[in-house]
Amino acid sequence: MAAESGQPLVVELAVEGMMCMKNCGNTVQSALRSVDGVADAV
């Protein structure tokens, strides 16, 4: 989904309850990247 300006829509999500960035963060990033229309997750 793109914003009306033609630029990509940037969404920032607050994820709570992760115990570590390495394993939990990688799992969340992988899940987000697998969603159609998601260009990147950082």
C-alpha cells in the first residue's frame, strides 16, 4: 500500500514483551517481511 503521494507508507510498530533483540527481533522481522506489500522490516 502506498501513500497518496506515491511514496511508500512507513509504519512504526511498538512490539512489547520481547526478551531479546537477536532471536525475538529476528522472528518478528521475518514475519513482517513475509507479509505481501512489506518492503522491509528493521
